Amino acid sequence: GTPFTLRGVIGTGSESQFAALREFARGKQQVEVNLGEVARIDFSVIGLLLDNLITISQSGCKILFKEGNELVNTLLLLVGAAQYAAVLGRTRA
């Protein structure tokens, strides 16, 4: 399916991107989230991010993070996002 793309610095003010992700995931069995355009995730929104991942996964939808840079993927893994989503590294040509 078509991936959902997050963009920029995910931080304070990113609530609308999380709301759009929840809406995008509604009724789906799996959602691919493209992190290729995310520069970094600010630690201040980790709670909000995890709350959204939990909500989406509890609805029966699998979440797959793709194309994140090393900083983004490392933070996701450190905060336990992998309990609710798969975190894949960047594909190299």
C-alpha cells in the first residue's frame, strides 16, 4: 500500500502529524510509515509518539517504520517503540 510520510523535525507542534497517522491507519491491517524525510525526533514528544503507536497497534494495525536515519531509528529503538512497531533501517542502492 501507499506509505504514510512523516516530515521534518518531529517535536512540539507535531500533534497534527500524529493525528493524521492515526486517521490514515484506521481500518488498515498494516501501515508503512516513511521516515525518510524526518531529520530527527525530539525527545519531548516520545510519550506522545508511544501513545499513538499503542493506540494504533491496539486497533489491530501493524506499524512498520521505514527509511529512518540512524539517529531516528536509534531513538525509536531506545524508547521501546519496537514493542509496538517494526523499525527497519534505510535501504541502500
